[in-house]
Amino acid sequence: MLTINEIFYSIQGESTRAGQPCVFVRLTACDLRCSWCDTPYAFDEGRKMSVDDVIAAVEQYGCPLVEITGGEPLLQEDVYELMERLSRAGRTVMLETGGHRSIARVPAGVMKIVDVKCPGSGEAGRNDWSNLDVLAPHDEVKFVIKDRIDYEFARDVIARHGLAGCVAAVLLSPVHGVLDARTLSEWILADRLPARLQVQLHKYIWNPTTRGV
């Protein structure tokens, strides 16, 4: 049984899949409280659904791309069965995770997007650094950047762990409405950083506070 906040069909706003139609399965609950969190409603709002019911809800959209997100989806034990079954059914499955829970049990075919928390989040002390040792070539690592301190933190982590050479993409995302994307772009260019600027595309298509998109 899973506690589900929402299931919806929209345009993927992040990652290297940005712009593609995607079904999102948002799970309830998170044990982090990032300063810039844009989904606090997922902390406790939700309804109980069986894995079968979640899969049936996903299938009604007829979309090959599915993202499991939250909250923090790895807090719920049955999420592993959900990811495995969606993968076996031929879906391309993405997992958005906060980077503080072990990804070791995530099915091999799932594209993991690991969010390494920077100091500006207030949760940098919770990072599980062992996750960076078990990343697969199809995975992605994301840093949400609030200010220059966050940028320098991310730059150092990227270099120290050689991230650019072991994952499909290293993503740097400015906190929407706080750090200008142009400023972050200039920092990336000045350092010739092997990373990809990411904006939250859905917040430019719809109002940033719109839910279910």
C-alpha cells in the first residue's frame, strides 16, 4: 500500500527529459524541510492506494514516461515494487529523490535523479554521500542553487566526485524567483563547469504555484 499525494499527466519540467509528456506519481511524506521547497502540500496530504491501483491510474494516460516523485518517495517500502512493475510493463521510469536516502535498492533500469542538497537548502548535512558511488551511467545528479555559496559547494562536489564522467547529466537549477538563471549561467561559463543549466520549465508554462502540472 502506498500513500499518494497526486497522479497527473503533464510536461516534464526538469532533467534531460524536459519538454516531454510524462505521468507523475507524487508520493506523500518527506523527512526534509528544504528552505526552497515548492511542494510542502506533499508532506502530509494523500490517500492510500494499492500498487495495482497506482499502475491502473498511470496506464489510463497511455504515456511511456513516468516519474516517481514526492515528497521523498523512498520513504515508502512499496515504491520499489511500483518501480519494478512499471519498468517490466515497458515504461521509462524516473525517480526523483532527495539524496539523503540510499538508492542501492532502486531497480537497475530506473533513471535516478539524485538531488544533492546545497547549504542554502538547510539540509546539506543530510546528504548520503554513498549514493554518489552507486550511480549508473543513465542517472542524473541535480543541485538546486540559491546563491554563490551553493554554486561553489556544487562545483566542488562535481569535481571531487568526478560526476561529469559517471552520469548522463549534472544539472544546476536556480531557485525559481530567487537566483536569476542568467547569473547562474555566467558562473557556469566562467568556470567551464561540466554541468547543464536547468530551469523548471513547468513554472514558465503555468503559474509557479499551480498544482498538478
